[in-house]
Amino acid sequence: MASIMKEAPNGYESAIELINSLKHEDLTELGSEVLQFLQYKIGAVNTEKWRKKLEESAEGNDLQKTQSIINALIYTFRSAARYRVTVEELTAELDSSMVFSDKTCTILCNLWSTQGKQLMSCSLGDHVLGVGQLIDVQWKVGMAMSSDTCRQLNSPFVTLTLTVADAGGNLKTHPLELTMDQFRNFTNQLKEIGKVLEMV
């Protein structure tokens, strides 16, 4: 089994420390909601609702801390599903990490024993976890000189070619042609995604 902790993103351990401070019933309810989210039974985990609820449990809890708690739970359960770990393997992994309290380890493993099989079921597992992998990005800048409707178009464009491996390992190529404004918007969105991923 690959180690969940070795691949954990930055900020994971500090989020687990926040999780350790939660009340038993709050962690059980939040963990169950995260598992429902991962199984597409609910559309999202309501961060604002949980921020208000956890203010009592975690002193000075703000929206960013609440989001990091939710992200850490999502990462933990997603990783367990990806590696198809048993309850015993998950217990051993969390115990050996020295980051999870006994209470947190017990709650997460109990949740995994009751809901983990649904998350790992073949069709659901492929849907939730088989999102594809970006293999290659090729790009080039071009200039459209004219078109059927405009003789002097002189408009720059960017062509992106994305190569993606699907859940079965098959490679698919997706070409995109973007105007300069669309390309700027695309790069800004990638920067936003990068900032969000750094907060996980």
C-alpha cells in the first residue's frame, strides 16, 4: 500500500491537528458528509455552515481553517479509495503517522468501515477517481490573416493541444484554438487553481 502521508500536500499535518481538536460528534458528522460528497450524494460540503458550527470546537476557527479541515478529510478518504485500503490498513497507516489522535483515527476508520466500500465500488471509484491525467501540453501562436468574411483579419491566436490519459490508460488529444483574450483568461484561471491547490 502506498503511504497516504508520504504523498500528502503541504498543510496536511496542520489541518490534521485542527481535526484532532474537533468534538467527536462534529468530526463524525463532517467525515460522513465528506464521504457523501465523494460519492456524489451531495453537491458540496457547506464550508460556511461548518465554519459556524466548528467555532466552538476549534478556537479562532475561520473559513480558511475550515476549508483546510474539509480538504484534509477529502484527501484522506480519496487516497484510501485510490489505494483500495482495508480498515485495518487505514488504521495502521493513521496510527503510524503520529499526527492523528487516537480519537480521530478511531472515528475516521469507523467511517471508512461503514462507507468506504461504496466509495471503492468499481463504477463509482472510476467515476470519482478516474478523472484522467494530463500527459502533455503543446502550444503555438499563430496569426489569422483573413477569413471568408474579413479580408484583413490580422488576428493573433493560440493553439493548445492537450494529451490526456483516461482511466483506462488510453491517450486522447484535445486541440483548442483560443483568441488572445481567451488565452489570458485561461492562464488566469490556471493561476487561481494553483493558489487553491497551495492552500490544501
